[in-house]
Amino acid sequence: MCARRLAALAGVLLVAGTGCVKRSVPPAGPVTLKYSCTVGESRTWELEQVLRGRVTVGAMPEVLSLKLKGRMTETARIVMPDGRCQLRLEYDFDPVSVNGMPVEMKGMQRRSEAFALRSPAGDMEMLEMEKPDADLLTWASRNLGGMGPLLPPAPVSFGEKWERLQKLAIGKDGQLDIATVGAFRGVEVRDGRRCAILAMEGGVNLPAPMPEPGLEFMRLEYKGLTFFALDEGAVQESRQDGSLAVKARTKGGTMEGRFAYTSILRRAPVSATGPAETEKTPAAPASP
């Protein structure tokens, strides 16, 4: 079970890209890509990640196929003068499917809530987590679940590329280095929304081991496409394929895994009675 839990945790360390391109057209001029929000507005995405590979505990390897499905909702609480949004983040996951069977994994929080500050270019700063030692499933889905690819700081023309680097804290003493290379491939209407098509690729690296128990090594590489809704300032849909290698130290020994994965993220459909993601506006917190 320890090996399965490691694989499930690793499975959510996926940065999203997206699917096939159709009916895309070059824009008439440069396009501005930026996140935006309206106070009280909620948006919900549906996530599905499939992970296939091998986990080794000590000298005992195990072949695993895992599937993670869930919903992620963000609600805007405050909009800063510089365009940054203070967000309430909520996550609700189904039991992880291990080799085709749903499994409840001890210590993994399938429901969680946190608060963050996001810049128009996608840089995230965590303000408050559900507890000081948030489970890795919660942390990874919050930071790397595919809702926040790093965007260029200036308008981009058709075919133009950009590079972004970001350092993210993990747990109390860890850090991840995230490198992103993006390219603007055109504009397409998806589900009634005008979307920029972004070819995204890059990697996530753990530069130094975390204190025990924790990650000793982690390297993720990804490549895919992202559809970004221009008028709403949010990801509409994404798909990514890539590879993940991870090694962790626990009280019981060392666990190591290597996987290939596919990650798909889509905006939740709008119901007949209105947006599925709408909720009552919570009281605004104190400014950070």
C-alpha cells in the first residue's frame, strides 16, 4: 500500500497542457494573455490523470496503473489594484483507482481548501493552507493541477515563444523549480469561448532533497497544448503527456517510481439552471 500511495501522490504532480487543435486561425495582431477574475465569481474544472509505471519499495518492484479524477473550484475574494486575485481554492477528488479498483488511501485528503494570491501572469503565492503540514496530494493538485500555466508578461504575436521560471515552496522546507516554454499557436472557439491555443512544455525539478520523511528526488517533463479563454482570463481546457521520476524516504525505507502519464483538465459544463461552479460569496479575509 505504501508503494501505491507514493504513486498516487506522484500522479498529481502533473502540469497540464491540452488536446487536438481544430479551426484555429492566426489573430490580426498581438494578443494579451493574463488571468483575471471578478469578486464573488466561482469557476470549476474537472480533472482526470492516468499514470502507468513501476514503483519499487526496497527491492520489491510493483507495476501500477492509477487514475485520479476530481473537481477543482476557485472563488475570487479580492481583486488587488495591480490585477492580482485573492482566491479560495477547493478540491474534491474521487477515490484513487489502482489497477482498475477504487482505493481509499490512509492519510490522503480527498477534500481540501486553501487560499492563494495569483498574479495576471500566473505566479502563485499561498496565503493559508488547511493545516501546516498539508498532504502532498492537496499541495500538488493546488499548485500543479493544470489551472495555472505561467503566461508571458507582454502581448505575444502568432508563433511567438516565451520562457518563464518559478520557484514554489513544498511543505515546510522544500522547493520546486518550474521551467515553462510556451508558444502562441492561434485562436479557436471552444464551448462558446474564444480561446488562445498555447503549446506548452517544460519541467519540474526538486533541486535539493527534503528533510526525512520526504522527497529525495523528483523530475517531471511534460508537453502538450492549453486552451486559454481570452475574454475570461482562465484556462478552458488542457491536455498533457509526459514522464515522472520520483524517489522518497519514509520511516519504513525508500520508495522509487517511474511513470508515463496523461493529464486532462476541462472547465465544468454549465447546467440548465446556471453555472455549476456558482456559490455564495464568502466574507473577504484580511489583506495579506
